[in-house]
Amino acid sequence: MTKKATKPVIYLGALTTLAIALLLTGCGSKNESTPGSAPGAATGGKKQPIANIGSDTMVNLAIAWADAYSQVEPAVSVEVNGGGSGQGVAALINGSCDIANCSRKFEEKEIADFKAKHPGKDPKEFMVGYDALSVFVHKDNPLEEISIDELQQLYMKDGKIAKWSELGVKNIPGAKGDEVILVSRQNNSGTYHYFREIIVGKKNEMRLGTVDMNGSKDVVDLISKTPNAIGYSGMGYATQQVKHLRVSKKKGEKAVEPSIATTLDKSYPIARPMFMYTAGDPAPQVKKYLDWIIGAAGQKIVEETGYIPLPKQ
């Protein structure tokens, strides 16, 4: 399934004085309304802020939600920043955000660190949709499908595949040489952690020499300019200059397109849920925002931005 090109990421609230104050003062002061005022209501003519930090995979979606919600609740301003799931988790632990976006679950050490900073609380998880992790190549690459086994041999340390000819590809227009250029993500990324766990395996190390990018969009941009590159990114980041490969669990088995249907029926082997986390029970205005995201309006935006909405109840 080919998705429309996504627009360049533009971060809302680009570190204005208000945003800087949010990051310095922590969540508590942001979430407390003036006594006697309704939760989420503007006080003193100012909007009630919600600080939202984390997954680069989710950042386009988070911005779309924030923009749409500003029309629904004009008194609330959702400030979105990316940086990776790890950065969102760290921000939630140190109290500098209201919501952490994660394309993976909290890890055990992160939960322990959170509890140490927030006695009596647990990070509260909200599933907000799914992402099919696509394997991208340049649009002129003749390869159409790949297996999990082949991906492992490409990305695993001491893996047996390093050339396109070893994948049956004899000629890629514009490519310099036969070497496969492996594009990956930096290790603070939830996408990186998920890919490593599912493809390479927890007990195996990633191959050295990968080109590690800061964001999901950066991965796709590099592949679009590099004919002999391959990489992984969220399905919603597809452009006309790249193509995603069908993926099979084992070589010789049926390869499957990433799509809404194949994600929900679990036939596509590289798909995962997306989460938002709060520090214990969210403040009323944050809970209202999360309810809107999980509801029909928010889930419509999930689909429109190239992700997979939650199954309808």
C-alpha cells in the first residue's frame, strides 16, 4: 500500500517563552487550574498548556492531533516535541512533560526510575493506535520483497548478507557498487529498539557501520537519495521517491504488504502498538485530551496520517 508523501515536520510551539517555562517548571504547575476554575480553562487570558514529548515515529501524528484539538478546545494548547521515545520517557520521569509518546513500552529500568522519582505512582499507559514498520528501498530498486531472516542477516553483527547480489539484485539504476547501505535509527529511538528486538534479536548485536538517523522522516529522505540503501521507518512516512517491500516471516513464505488490514489481522510481521504515557492518573484536561484521541475524531486522524487506528469496539 503506497501512502501519500507526508509534509515536513513543523514543531508546534517552537520553544517560545511559554514552552521553555513548561520544560523548566515540570508537569505539576502546568496541570493545576486556578481554584474555582474548570479544568483546562484558560486563566488570566492564557491557554492551559499540555506538554507532549517523545517518539519521532509519532510526531507527525501528535502534531496533527494537537492542531485539530486546538479547534475543539481553544483554551488548551498542546505543545509537541519529538526526540525519540527515550527522550519522552526521560521527560515524564523528570516531570518536564504531561504526556510521553512512545512507540514501545516502558522498560523495567525506566519503570524503576519513574517510581523512584514519583513514589506511589506508576506510569499509566494509553494505547492510541498502531504503526506498521515499513522496510524501504529507493524507488528504482527492483527488489519487491524480503524476509525476516534476510533482514536479520543484513542488520546483525557478523550477518551473512552485505551485498545486493546476495539478495538476487543484479543492478540498481544509479547505485554505486554492490554494497548494501544500511540505514537505521539512533539507539534512543523506540523504533530502533523494536526493530532490534524483532529482527536482530535481543541476544544479538546490531551490525557496525549503519547510517543512524535522528528521525523517521530522515531515514526516508536518505533512502530517497541513495539508490543502494535500505532502511526501516513508520509506514506513514512513505513518499513517492521510495517504496516499501513486502515482508515474509521466512524466505519462501508469502510476503505481506504493510497496511491497516494486515496490521490488524497480524499477518504483517513488523507492526506494533503506539502508546501515550502519563505520570499516574492524568490531570483532568490531559485525560479529556486522551479521551478525544482514543475516540472517533482522534482515531480518524490516525488513519488520515498513515497509521493504523484502534479496532472499533
